[in-house]
Amino acid sequence: MKENQHIDEAFIETEEKLVEELEGQRNLKEGTWQHWMIAVIAFLWSLYQLYVVVVPTNSVFVRSFHLAFALALAFAMYPMFRTPKTMSCIPWYNFPLGISSVIGALYIFFNYDALNARSGAWSHLDVAMGIASMILLLKAARRTLGMALPVIAGIFILYDYFGQYMPDLIAHKGASINKIVGQMYLTTEGIFGVPLGVSASYVFLFVLFGALLERAGAGKYFIDLAYSLLGKYDGGPAKASVAASGMMGIISGSSIANTVTTGTFTIPLMKKLGFPGYKAASVEVAASTNGQLMPPIMGAAAFIIAEFLGLAYTDVIMAAAIPAFVSYFALFYIVHLEAKKLGIKGEDPSKLQRAFDIFKGGIHYIVPIFFLMYTLIILRQSPQMAAFNAIFFMMLIMVLQRPAYAFLEKRELTTEVWMSGFVDIGHGMINGAKNMVPIAIATAVAGIVVGSVTLTGIGLILAEVIEELANGNILAVLLLTAVVSLILGMGLPTTANYIVMAALTAPVIMSLSGDLGYLIPAIAAHLFVFYFGILADDTPPVGMAAYAAAGIAKSDPIKTGLQGFAYDIRTAILPFAFFFNNKLLLIEGVDATDPNNPALWQWITNPGEIGMIFITAVAGMFAFSSATQGWVLTKTSGFERLLLLAVVPFMLIPNMTSAWLGIGSEYISYVIGFGLYGLVYFMQKNRVKN
């Protein structure tokens, strides 16, 4: 058995510590009672989430316990302020805060029947518990997620109460404290609403599956495999970074974790071969943030989109697939162009391991992913059951992999070897729960925003404001929404940003697009705001993924973020493309009488047509990437850039382009696009020869 087949425990532990440090978690000394306390709570949380899959439980009870575990860990894992003392131990005052927050979360569970009986006529204790619990939740959110989300939630609460004093444009009659607390805490319209429900039922299981895969060694395997396949080509380490980040995106919902896992290895290699530090970091940032576009997890948003729209989860995956892969192909091409511009060659092939040896040595990491996709797409199991089965399949592999290595290497099968798999499972379950803390807290706090929208009708008011500002121009509506998503996303995690924007602006897009004569499926509006929330992860001045990559590359984080955003410009045009051309989402059309009804959408299922849509979209994105990078085979002239930009609408929105030009067929639009692209190619080829 070759060395590359062994599980690199040092790599796994280093990556885990880096993620904890970047996310602001306490660094408790291993073996102390506080370290063990967090581990036990996290393990029990994972165990509980697996238990409720097997034993059906009232969804409100599950949400209550889900939030209780998250709050307990939030106060234990994240300090109020970062000082050497608070980062190395848990000060005493965190224990009453944590216990109080748990009691507040479980109040719904213990008083479920009584609360239902007096619905609307809340007692003084109900209201007092609600106020205290909301304050504690916002405090936990500030620790885990920063100030942005708690401030936004606080503004919405103030707006709920002081509605009658607001400017006429956004005024409403105002809500009493009893009504606000009832909406946000004592019913399933706010904190315990749909976002937290999705976090508790689906997201946790997929994050746990990813954590188990990572603990088993899949992260290092994906990196090694990508590097062995692509390292010898121009800019090889950068291409390996893109490929590895895409594979990691399948199992990871965090851009920071993705950046650290792949970037620790790929960024130094990129610098070694000649990439400037900030560009090496930027490639990793762009690749890692885009990992959240990759089905099946999509940064946890896929499940929430499905729940909001009443859409099958597999349909969300299907709609998101082409834009996600097109985005990654385009980034791969951008990296290729950067390598050509900088004259960066690949690694010496003699220094690379054989790709097939690496592939077969870790094929057991790929099997569970295919098993998950098979149970989801072919067997059509529920996401919850598919993830549950995949988790136990993964656990079986973890138990057997080390004894299998020992057997093949003819080493003694000791008790320690047999037990090591169970130890890894324990670590994976603990890490999975820890990874869920920010997501659970974010979905709970975002529920306050969703509850406020329902309580005040701010969505209808916002539609009027945006319509007034846009002056009846659908492109202006989309640009305003994109800017708001980017600004919010600078301070919010992707999942929370999506929930807020889905509650506020996605319905506005749907309403105004219908009024302006554009019939689109609701998922186009939801994916639109989701994409721009992701782009905010590398947008200065916040851009946490950019800070993580810059730390590894020892580069300027602002410069890194700006360059990463420049690479991601190609992703920014995709939402506009699939808004105007729903075929990119594999949707042929919607019912004019009810465009929000997924049952009435016409899906594209013909493999030939799907292939054509994908190939032309890739060509359009390649042309756009060449135009922005100023390179095809050599440096582009101004005229060539114009020709390349002209290719984009012919390929990405052929329906609208053919209508504008009166050419009658989308296929003619494709032919013109390929013709223009070919013209640029031959112009460049002749120039290179001469």
C-alpha cells in the first residue's frame, strides 16, 4: 500500500484548527473538562438528529431541541470578546447565559399544549420568556456570525413596533410587544419557522455527512487527485485548486472551510510556480466560494429553496446544476488564461504521483457520494432518508478502511486499528455538530426577518418602492436586488442572506416581472438572490473567504478580495442569463395563470437539448472570460474584446437575442455566436503565427 493511501491525520487536524481559528472559536486545551463538555454536547446533538429520523417526532419539538443544542454550543464555543483569556477558557458568566438560552429554546417543547390552548392570549410568563430568549439568540448570533445579522433583525423588530411612526411610504399600524413576541417566538412564523425547520430536518444531516467524509480523509484525497491529474498543465496547481474546491463543494457548505481545506495545500504550490500571492489566494477564494453553488448542499440553501417553493429537492438540484458547472468550467478557463498571461508552466510530471494510484486508493470516498445521489435522484428517497442512509454507509466505510489498509500492508490487526474507525466517527459527529452552530443560529435569527415580513406586509411596500425606483425597467429591478444582496451578504452568512432576500426581494422580482410581461419560474428569482449572496463572500471590505486565503498566502486581504471578485464577475452574469433564459435552469416554460406553481413548470428532459444548452452556455462564459481577462491565444485587441462580448448574448440568452434581431430561431443565434467566437480565434491564431 502506497503512502498516498494513508489517512493524513496531521492534515485533517491542521485544517480543523485553522477553520476554528478563522471562525473565531475558542481554542480550548484538549483533555480539559471544558473541551470534553463541548465534545459531549456536540456528539449528543448529532445523535439526537439521527434519532429523530428513525423515530418520527413533532417537527416543533425537533426545532426546539435543535436550537437548544446550537445555543448551548454557541455560548461555549464562541467568546463575547476575543482576548487571550476568553479564547483559552470559558469564563463563568457563559454558563448562566448558555443555560438560560437552552431553557428559552425548550420552553416551546415543555409548554406546547398549553401554548396551543391559549394561542394569541399569551401569559406574562410567555412574553417575558420570549423577550429574554430573543435577546439571548441575538447575543449568540453576534458571537457566531458578527454584528450584521443581529442588527438587521433588531431593525426589523423596531420597525414592527414603531411602524406607525415611520415615513408614510413604509408606515404600518404598528404591533404590540405581545403580538411581536407571539409572532417571533411563540408560533412557527418566526424563530421556529421554516428556515430553522429545514436546518433541523435536512441541513444537519448533509453537513454531518460532509464532516464524516472530511474526517475520513476525503478532503486530502480530492486535493491529491486533482493535483495528480492537472498539476503538469500550465498553471497546474491553480487548476487543481479549482477542481478540488469544486469536489469539496459537493460535501461542504462553508466557503471558509473550503478555502482552508484546499488552500492550505494549493496556495503555496501556486506561489512556488510563479503566481503572485494575491492571485494565488484569489483563485482559491473564487473556487471556494463557488463551491456553495455545487449541488447537493449548495451552502444549505437548496433545502430552504425547496421548502419555500414547495418544490422537490431533486428539482432544485436539477435546476441549479447547469449554472453551477458552467461557472466552474469558466473559472477553470480563467485560471488557464492567467497562467498563459503570466507564462506559468506546470509541475514536473516526474514529481507527481500517478493519478490512477490515488484514485483507486481512495475510491471508497467517492462511493458514498454516488450512493447519496443514487438514492436521491434514482430511488427518489426523501433528502432526510437519503442523507441518513449515506451517513451510515459512510460510517461503515470509516470502520473498515483502517483495518483494510492494515490487512493489505500485512500489518497486525490490533484492537487499536479496529477501534480507530469508531474514534473517527466520534470526531466526525462532533465536527458536524460544531459546523452546524452558525447555520442553526443564522436560520433562527433570519426567521425574525421572515416573521416581520409576514407581520407588517413590508414585502408589498418594498415592491412599490423598487418599482418606483426602477421606473418599470426589469433590468433595473434586478440590478437593485443584486446590489442589496451583495451589501447584505458582506456581513451575513450565505444561508441567512438567502433567507432574508428570499423573504424580501424574491417575491418582489416575481411580482414586478409578471407585471412587466416576463413569465419566469419562482426558482429563477430565488437562485438570483442566492448567487449574489455567495458573491459577497469575496467582496471587500468583509469577504471572510478572502481573509482566510490571504492569511495562507500572506497577501493583502483587500487586494485578494478585489481580485477574487474580478474572477467572479463571470458568475455575476449567470443569474441575469438564467432569469431571461430559463432553459439554463432546464425549464422550458411556466403556466401564465400560475407561474409560482412548480407542478405546472415544463421541464427539459431531452438529453440532446440539455447537452446543447450546456455547451453553448460554456462557450458564452468562455467568451466573456476572455473578454474580461483580455486574452484568448494572446492579448486581445479592443475590437476582439467587443466581438467576444457580442458572443455572450447569442449563447446565454438566445431566446431574447433572436427576438431582438428578428432571426426567428435560437439555433441561428448559436451559429452566429460560434461564428463570432471562431473569428476571434482565427484572428488571434494568425497574429500568433506572425
